[in-house]
Amino acid sequence: MKKNTQGLKLYDSLDLSESKNKKKLLDIYQKWAALYDKDNDDELGTVSQPNSVQIFQRYVKDKSKYIIDVGCGTGLVGLQLKKLGYKNFDGVDLSQEMIDIAIDRGYESLFLGNLNETLPIESDQYEAAICVGVFTHGHVGPSRLEELIRIVKPGGIICFTVNEDVYESYGFDEAIKSQELAGVWKVLELSKKDYMMKKNVKGLYCIAEVI
């Protein structure tokens, strides 16, 4: 049987000029949803979800905190949060097909939203946000870090990853610094760790406290 890697091939074809092309991204994840988890394990060796949640738990020790998983996909972060005993987390994603898979993975609520646009979330609604695998090739640029800040209460924690290949070329390094210099957040941890092991790609893992 021929291996179906259509979604993965479409993902690999993305470039920066398409980063705000909602239809292109939506098409990719609608087609990829059914094979997304398998491809993450077998083709990519993705470890960003467990790595992120392990870092996250060091800063969000209260398991009852109100958390949003932005770009939740099929709920792989949700599985990790659930495993560690977090009980009050929602998820938002671009694709209903991905959300349909995430339904049984511990989320209180799941809904559609695009980080390239204003999310359907009130300002200061959550006590923490986690955003894994979204800041990468052709997806979402560094200016949208401001949207994560908007939806998290002062004193809240934001945990996010950035693919190492776009960290400097897209300007994430400068955006992270500029938000700190502006007194919007305080960076608590910024480290480079394994991201997609089978592709030999690392990611930047950032934890920031909203001021």
C-alpha cells in the first residue's frame, strides 16, 4: 500500500509568503488530520508537545489554572496536560477536522480560531496559554505573539515554541526581546531543545510572564 503523506508534503511546501493564507493552511490540516499523529511520531519524531508541557509545569504548578492551548491540533498537548493532572484547559484550532480528533483528549472546550486573526477570546480571559508548533514555516509570524499576550491575564504564563529555522529569519528573536523591553512580559526561560528528532530540527522553547 502506498503511504499517504499528502498532508506532510503540503506542510513542507509552505513558505513565508503564504503565512497569512488561511485557505492554504486550512486545506493542509483538513487533509492531514487523520494521519497527523502518526506522521508526528513516524515521520517527524516530534517531541515539542511533551517537552513544552514538562517546561510549562515548572511555572504553572496549580493544576486548576484556566489554560488555553492555541493551535491545539489533534490535542497532543492536551494529552500531556491531562497526564500531568491539569483539569481546566480549552483548545482553539484552525481546523474542525483536527478538533474532532482532540475532543476526547481532556479539553473542557474546543472551538475554531486562527492566530493570524483576532481569536474569539476575550482579553485577559486565561491564566495561562500554551502554543506549540504554531510558530513555524509559513504559519504565524512574530507579530501575533501580541495576541497571546492579549488573552492572558497579567501575572499569567505563556509557553510557546518556535522552530529554530524561523527563529531569526522571521524575527522571533527580536520580537521576544522587544516585548520584554516594552515591559509587556518578562521572559522566564528561553532554551533550545529537540523539536522534530527525525528531521534533526530543534526548537526554541520560551516561557514568559505577562506583566
